[in-house]
Amino acid sequence: NAPQHGRKILFVVSNAQHYPGTSVSTGNNFPELAYAYQTFIKAGYAVDFVSQQGGSVPLEMINTSDTVQRQHLYSPDFMWALAHTKHPAEIAAKDYAAINYIGGGSAIIEIADNPAIQAIAMQIYEQQGGVIAAICQGTQGISNLKQSNGTYLMNDKVLTSFPDRYLNQQSPVFKAYPFSLENTIKQRKGKFTSGANGSSHIEV
């Protein structure tokens, strides 16, 4: 028999609607949500969503001319789930084979410092041999995860995310809230890699 946690994956999203100390709006990256969700559902997994406060989460980067995004945008079940994400207290880590941190500007706010989400992730990883994954800015969400020996999860691991050289440092967002995932990874002694701008680049 398959283990109980064999067919469920937990997506981490964020309730943050603005960059701290600014009026600049942000959200969770909708294509990253839609494509990742579709991939896991097709593979036979169930997907739950958790956020630091539970409830609805803001969305960004929606492109209705994209077939997959449009399909999910008009899916009542999918959109209901994003309007009613679970609170960390409602999550039983033992139920999940993996935890996946979604990107978008919201991902870099509050998630990395949330002790309840940290505890869920490390139980999945250390006690159950499960997977911790992150997409783009979602990598920030795993930056403060520590293993039971006290070292950062990122330490000595190969990671990828959005590199500094592709940041638009003149954008209102960057000026309001300068942020570097590349530096975060290097500070945690991770091995940062990246590919050509706009191309797929995955590290396992």
C-alpha cells in the first residue's frame, strides 16, 4: 500500500498584498500556480494551498491569452481554493509528500519567517523524506529553513532563482523594496546557478 502522504502536495502562497512600507501592490504568480497545479493533478496528486493567515491571496501576472492560465482562471474549484487557502494550524504535515513554494512578489514577504510553515516544511523533509521545492521568488520562502543540526537547508546545496543581472533596478518595485534572492542564497552558503533570461533552468 502507498503511504498516506503519497499523493498530496502542499503549495505555499502568501497573503501579502503590498511590499512592506510601500503602496506598491504585489501578488502570487498566477502562471506558476496554474502550471505547477496542472502538472501535479495530471500526475495523480491532490494539491492543497496554505498561506500565513489562511483565506484569500492576491494574484499577479495573469495572462488570459494563455490556455492553461485561462482554464484555471475560469475553474470554480481552483479559484475557490485560492480564495480559501488553509491556515498553517489546519495542516497535518504527515499528509504530504512534498511542499512547493510558489513565486511572485508576495512570496518574499513574511513566508520565510513564519515558524508554523517552517515546521511543516521541515517535518515533510526530515521526518518523512519528502521534497521541498520552490519556484522563482518562492525560493525566498525556504531561505530561513534550518535542519535539525542547526545548519540552513540551503547550505552547500545547488539552488537557482532569479539572478541579480536580470533585475530592473530602475523599476518602481525595486526602488521601493530592493531585494536580491541571489544574495540571500549566497549568504546561506548555497551554490547559486541560473540560466539565460527567459529560458527554463531547473536544479534538483
